[in-house]
Amino acid sequence: MLGSGGLSIGDPVSAFRELFADDELAVAADAAEHGELVSHLLSDEAAASVLRTAGKNAVLARHTYAHRAAQVCSLLGIPHGEVPLQPELR
């Protein structure tokens, strides 16, 4: 969803914070905070837009199929080239 410019609110699992910064993905600590984030992001289009853009850019910069393929090759000891340049971020 993030890679296509969508807005997502994650659950409080450590993997989200290992992969995405606070300004790239909203993460709610609990159900109450989830509701607050939804209300805030629905009422503040500028904040939602900033989060959508940062999330999309993060995915395109670090979380594409090319990145995963390079990671798998590295883990298997298979030589691989550089991750191809990403498309222009819009």
C-alpha cells in the first residue's frame, strides 16, 4: 500500500520501526491511538500527504523486489550487481 502512495497505520510490532521511520509510517500503540491517528489524518490532509509521500519514497528506496532479490542473493552467497536505480520518485 505504501509503495503506491497509500496511507497505512501499522500495529505496534518492532519490525515496522526497524523498517520505517516515524515520518514514513504511522504506528498506533493501541486501539485508542489508532482511532486518534485515523481522525487526525482524515482531518489534516497536509499531514496525511506528507506521510503518504514519505512512505512511498521509503518503499521505492529500500523495499522493492529488486532489493529483496539482492538480499536473497547475498544470503545465498550468489554474486549480484547493484540494485537498479529506482524510478524517479513522484
